[in-house]
Amino acid sequence: MHDITKDIQSLTTFRRRSGDFMKHLKKSKRPVVLTVKGKAEAIVQDAGAYQRLLDIAARADVREGIRQGLDQARQGKGRDAEQFFAEFEAAHGISR
């Protein structure tokens, strides 16, 4: 787990030394918190690290959807596939 409090820089410093920051980001893979007037305003990170976060979030969404579906099934809130498709086909004028 990264501690983002260790990589905090002002936006002004980032602007002045953006090339150095980009090299550091690629090497460390750690995000940098950019501040304006002492307050965190943005986080800059390597594109590969950001993509990994997106992938993790997507997997978490899928897992949460499955968990919710299983909870609903346990509570008897679901219906079987045959019933669903029969209703769907009827609602949309689809015949077999």
C-alpha cells in the first residue's frame, strides 16, 4: 500500500520541473499529490498505474454485481430465466 502523504508537491514546483516529475513517476509508479495554497488539488500518476487502478475498479464492480445478485437470489427476489425471456420476448414482440 502506498502512503501518498510522502509524495506531496506544490503545483508550482510540478510546473517548473515537470520533466523531472515524469521521470520519477515512471520509475517509482507512485502518485504525486499536487497542492495549491497548501491544499491537495490533484493527483498525477503514471498512465500504467492508472490503468491498473481502472482494471481493479472494474473487477470490483463485477464482483459487487455478482454479490448483489446472489443476495437477491437468497432472498427470493429473482425469477428463473425461462420466465424472464418469455416476458421479454412478449414485451418486445419477439417470437421463436
